[in-house]
Amino acid sequence: MRNPYRSQKIAFFFLFLATLLIVVPVGLIVIVIIQKGLPAISWQFLSDIPRQGMRSGGIFPAIIGTLYLVSGAIIFALPIGLLAAIYLSEYSKDNLLTRIIKLAIVNLAGVPSVVYGLFGLALFVVFLKFGVSILSGSLTLGIMILPVIITTSREALESVPQSFREVSLSLGASKWQTIRHIVLPNAIPGILTGTILGLGRAAGETAPILFTVAAFYLPQLPKSIFDQAMALPYHLYVISTQVPNVDEKIRYGTALVLLTLVLFMNLVAIVIRYKFRKKKKW
Amino acid sequence: MVNPVRNNKLAENAKMKDKNTISNGVKFAIKNLDIWFGTIHALKQVSMEIEANEILGAIGPSSSGKTTFLRMLNRLNDLSPNFRMNGEVKLENDNIKNIDAQFLRKRVGMVFALPLSLPLSIFDNVAYGVKMHGVKNKKLLQNKVEESLKEAYLWDEVKDRLNESAFKLSGGQQQRLCIARTLAVSPEVILFDEPCSGLDPISTAKVEDAMVKLKQKYTIVLVTNNVKQAARVSDRTAFFLNGELIELDKTELIFTGPKDKRTDGYIRGKFG
């Protein structure tokens, strides 16, 4: 006879193994980067411009560049994405066209980032004549993360129970009041999750900024949004493959800074999300 | 089946009726109403009048159209994408199609089957509707909240914890909170959609008491699966079956000598 407890144990073992297979590589990557990168981290590394053909000095311009790009992308993508999500989930009628639009948006999230880079080059840099600039780069990154923000925000809005909407409407509130006071506040944690995913992607991608903003080497800080800028992921690519004889610890140090930056931005969003979840009274 | 204490209350309230009637006695006039959801014919040729300051009970087996009928009165059916209707529903001589849904729903409030508190504090739940209609004055809001909670017999139980989450209240308290929330926007008509289906007998009695007293100021339409509840609180009772209004008469007559065999069968529990 088969022992049901044994099959449960076997199933449990495989489930645990699968989890372990995910956790271990991620842990290893983080450990290696910290181990090799930490010796490079110093105040000078964080605050100085790159020197001697990027073989010494710091990465300050790249940090600032990435911060600019990510902020720009979010400022552009979050409002537009949120408004589009509100329209799609609350106002649009459920017909073939809307379903095609929703499907298209979901699929856009899977388009390779280099395609967004080419698109940004064609539209912002060349056609709109923004040039190779922070503006072009931010907009390109913004367009890249829009599908992620729209999809997650839409799911967050749709997960707010229909009964809350009915109650609000039955009290004589208008549709917009219902969205503003009942639906949105309850969807904010989910919307922030989308923003976190978008942030991480915008900060880490190299291809979209390659043609639209990134400078190979720029020893000063950008003065306006029409300037070129250095960015951490591209800088990492440059010192890893394009410049010979760069010390290993500088490369890993750069990776560590990029990782920490993304983690820190995520942390801010997670704290905000936590606060809203705590306020949520159900 | 018939509770003598409540019957006394009904008798008292009957005297009040003439004094407090707001309109000419007819609140809703419904003529040849047909409702479809897609291909489903949910209501068939319903014609009736709902008088001011009465409790109209609507009974019938599930999917008999009684909830559709109720949700018609504040146009909540409009939210369903494939809803269609024919015929006319008049609220005091105005066709409800011509009244802006927002204003109609302010005049015709609704209490749902489950105690659906909004994810807000007790205070904000009651103040929500009032705030949405543009009242910002704190003092005014406080007065309104207190008044409404008292009217729903909840004030004494919650007055010290108005800022707590509404979800901390028991089911019966939440349902009375929902009643208070509806009262706060000063409606003329209150629709109850099986308000006691999730409540214990004591909470049910409290909600029923509240309804009977509310009748003095408001017109009440009560949809219920509990035939005895209709017998206890309603002045007139309507029996729905398969989307048709089979019979509508004084509650005593419906429960003692219904004209239609099907009504008789349903209230005796032979089907449904």
C-alpha cells in the first residue's frame, strides 16, 4: 500500500529543492559581488570622477547619471501608466478592441530592451531632435517600463472588490469620486509593486540608454536634461569589455553600487507600500 | 408567525403615516417594466406602486427577479454591461431615467445583503456619503454621524471608538453601520437587499426594529428570503416568481388568504 505521508514528504522535498535552486544562485551572485566589490568602496570611489582612462578614481558621474535617468523615467511613466490603467480597468468597455489593447500592453513588456533603444534613437534623438541626452534616455526608459506599470496597476485596480464600488455609488458618489476615494487608496500597494519592478528594470538596463544618452567617458556632471550623461550599467559594460587592464575590484565595486542603488530605491517603495498596507483596514 | 409586539408598533406607525407623508402617497410608480440581462429575461411586465412611508416586502425564490427589481429602483443595474430595460419607473412623477444616477442614489439609498463596510474607520464610513456630496464642515459632519448612528441604534455601542476600523465590528453592528451610512445622506427611500441573511436572530431583531421605526421618515423596500421576516415587518408584500409579479397585497392578506395558489405554496414552504 502507498503511504500518503511519504508522497507528501517527497512532494515537499521537491518543492523545497526548487526554492533552493532559485535562492542559492542569487545568494552566490550577491556574495561574490560584495566580496570582490567591497574593497573598492571608499568615499573617493563614490564621490570622485573617473581618472586615468577609468582605471582609477571614482564613479560619481555614473551614479548621478543613473539617478537622473531613473527619476526621469518614473516621472514620465508613472502618471501616464497609472492614468492608462485607470482608464482600462474602470472606464473602457469590455470589447474586442480593449482586449487587444490589453494583450498588446502585456506583450510589450516582453519586447527586448535593445528594440526600445532603437525606437528611442529614432523617435527622441533623431526625429524630435532631443539629441543624445538625459531627456531622450529617460523617455526611452519610461516607455520601456510603461507596460509593466500599466499591467500591474490595472491588476491592482481590478482586485479592489466590486462591492466597494457598488456601496460607494449607491451612496450617491460619482464614478470619479468612487475611483479617487475607494478604488485608488486600496490599489496603491499593488501600484507601488509595479513601480518597484519598473524602477529596477530602468536602473539596470544597458541597451535602451546605449544609443540615447550614455557617454563613454564624461568627467563632468550633466548641467541640463539635454546633456549626455554616464550611467552605471553602461559604465560597467565599458570598463568590463572596452577598456583594458581595469582592476577587478573597480568593476565589482561598480556592480555593487548599482545593486545597492536599486535595492535602496526598492526599499523606499517597499516602506511606502508597507505604510499603506498598514493603513488598509481590511 | 406574527409577533404581537411588532404588530402594536405597526399600528402606532399607521397613525403617523398621514402626518409625515412627504409626497402624494405614491413614491414609486412602475409601469410595464421589463428587464433583460443579455438573453435572460429577468423581470416581465411588472407594474406596481410603492407608497410613501410603507414597508414593502418582496419575497420569492432565488432568481425570481426580486433583487433585480430592487436594484432597478436606484439604477444599480446600470452597472451590468448587458443590462436592458423597457417600461417606465417614476419617482414622484420623474422618470428615473431622466434623473442623474448620482442624485437618484442620494434620494434612494441601499443596504446590501452582506454588511459591506468600506475599508475606513467607523466615523468615515458614516461620513463618506455626506462628504461626497460636498459637506466639509467638521462640526456638521460630526453631528450628522452622531445623528445617523443614533437612528440606526448603534451610537451607544461605538461612540467611544469612532476612529477604529469598521471591520472590527461584529456582523450585526456592521449591518447597522451600513444602515447609518445610508441614513446619513438623507434619502427618501431605503432599499434593503436581504439585510439579515448573514445575521444571528438577535442582530436580526435589532435591524428589524430599526426598519419599523425608520418607516416614520422613510419609504422602505425590503427584499428578503425569509418569509417570516416579511410577515413581521412589511405593510404590503409582493410575491415574485420567475421574473413575474404574481401578487401584491396587504401583508395580512398575503399570509392569511392569498389569491394565487403559487403564493400560497411558496409561503407554506412547498417550493422555493
